[in-house]
Amino acid sequence: MKKIIAFIVGITIGLVIYLAFGNVDNVVNAIIENSEIVQDRPTDSQIEQFETKKETKCFYYYDNLSQDEKTAYLTLYYGFVEYDDSIRMEVQEEDLKDVFTAVLYDNPDMFWVDYEYDYMVYSDSVAFSPKYRLTEDEVKTMQDSVNDKIDEIMTEVNKLDSDYEKELYIHDYIIENTEYDISTLEKMGDTVYSVLVSGKSICEGYARTVQILLDKLGIENYLVTGDTESDGEILPHMWNIVNIDGDNYHLDVTWDDLNDEFDTVYFYFNVTDEYISRDHYKINPQNNNCNSTKSNYFVKENTLVYTYKGYSNLVQQSVDALLKDNTVELCFAENADYKKALKDLENDNGFFKYVDTVINKSKRKLNKNIVDYHTLDAHNYLCIEFKEG
């Protein structure tokens, strides 16, 4: 990547021109013009190394580039690895941003590379000047801290059997150990370091941490961006597409951590394109083929009520839930059925037969006369809290 030989050649050519024309400006221009023919390119060993990495993790954005763009991608990638301050490559100016974004979106561990950069266009190439947030020594220190946390998480998550269970563990771990804090935006808040070490982050940090951890587990996933709305304001957002057992799903850990009423929720755990599109807009990329519900949290945990009074079929599931804590959660597939269930609760109607059965089967000392419930209308969600006594 270093252009020492090219520089020496340029100086030599410049001296010859200086002797011929005796003009310093001509010398500088001659050096620049003659250096255009020298491009940075990945070596054969680097290409082989990258292909080996592709066998173990998803490089979604790289795979969707043209062949010339892929060469530019690898040139940037290894330039960033080597901390080059200038990277010369053959790429069209209009494609430069896409290639640069692809590198950062595929490689969330490159947290030392800033989104800002400079570049200069020549007749046959682009000279790319990256900006680095950190020194190499700082990166090493921070990476060591991140790796210690990753090892700690992997020790626990590798005890689980299925990819679904591992994904669920990562979802819960991040939510339980991270606070969403927009003020961290200027303090590495969009990185894995902010989540695993600092414990405060923004959506990009959440999504990149999910990406890194799932990559470690060999679970295919990639970043996706779009717009969301908060208090009437349209905001840019980032989350993940995750492949579980051959099907793609949207996973938005950030939005599952922003709920004020509950510590941990699963409204955006493995949802479809149709579901996410209710409040996530301008999704890029668009064609993510998230159509399955098999690994959706509420489907997988058997807490989805498909029909009115369908909760009666979930008695045993509710009893099992009470072995963990005093709450049972139900999510209704249809809003109309959800509203009927709430009306039952308000009027002490049929729903309480279900409550009575659950308490009796649980064989726990719970008060049948004191049952609180919490709702989230936007998700047809009902959480029932059983009281001791």
C-alpha cells in the first residue's frame, strides 16, 4: 500500500523535467501526473486471506458490488488495516461512497475509521484520504477491552444449542447492559466499544454489536438502515437482518430497549418486512425477503394468541412462565381480539377463568383477587402480573 517506489520514481521524473524546464510548478505537476499510473491493489495473499474470512461470516455489501468495486473495496479495506493516509484506486467517483460504506457496514470492528474523508479525482483513479478517529495504540487498547467482553459473552452463549437461543441471549444481554444515550454520538457511541465497554450507545452501536457477536457465532446477518419517527421527528436508524434456520428476519434491539414500561420486550425480535414497515421507513436495502414468522419471539415462545379466547389454549405455557417470575405475556395477532380480551378484563368476564386455571395449575400461593395487567396497544400486547399472597 505504501507508495515509496512510486514516490522515488516521481522525484526522478521531476528532476529530469526541472532540468529541462527549470520550473518548480512544473516539477510538482509532473510528479502528480506521473504518479497516476501507480495504483494501490490488494496483494494475492490479502485476497486469499479475505476469501477465507468470507467462509465464516457474511459480507453482504461486498457481495453486491461489481467486480471493479470489489477490487476498490479490498484496496480500502487493507488500506484501513494498515492505517494508510492515502489510498489510490481505480473507482468511479459516483461509486466511491457506496464502496466506502460497504467496507464500514461489512466490518463493524473497524471502529477507528471515521465516516468523513477527502478524495481527489484523477483521469484514471481516485486518491482517497481517510480520517482516523484513534491512533493505532488507542485502537489496540480499546480492542483488547472489547475482545475481553466478547470472550465473556461467548463463554455463556456457546452453552446454548440453537441459533435462535443464541440470538435471544445476545438481544437480552445488550438490552440489560446498555443504556440508549444520544449524547454518546460524538463519543464513539456508534461502535461496539460503546456498548460492550462504555455501556451507553446509540442505534448504530447496538446494531454493530449484534453484527459482531452474531458473526462470531457464524449466524448470517447484515446491517440495514432507514428512517424512524420519534416525537414527530424523523430520525435515521440502523438495525439488523438476521438469518435463522434459513429465513431472514428484522431484528431491532434498539427499539426493544427504548420501551419505558418494560425492562425487556421483544416486539422487534425476528419480525417480517410487513411488520417492520409499520414504523420503519425508507429501508435500505429494500429486498430483504423477511416473510417468515417461524422464529418470531412470540411465535417461538408460544405466547401469540391467534384467535379471541385463544389464551385458553396457552394455560400450560402460562404456568411454565410463572415458574420464572410472576408475569405472563400474551401478544394477539389481531387488534380486534386484543380489544375483546381487554374488555373481558375490565368487566371480569371469561378471561378470569383462564387466570383461575393458571393459578391452580401453578400450585403457587398467588392471590386470585389481585391481578394487574399492562398493555401496549401498538403491539396488541398484554402482560399479566400475578400477586403473591
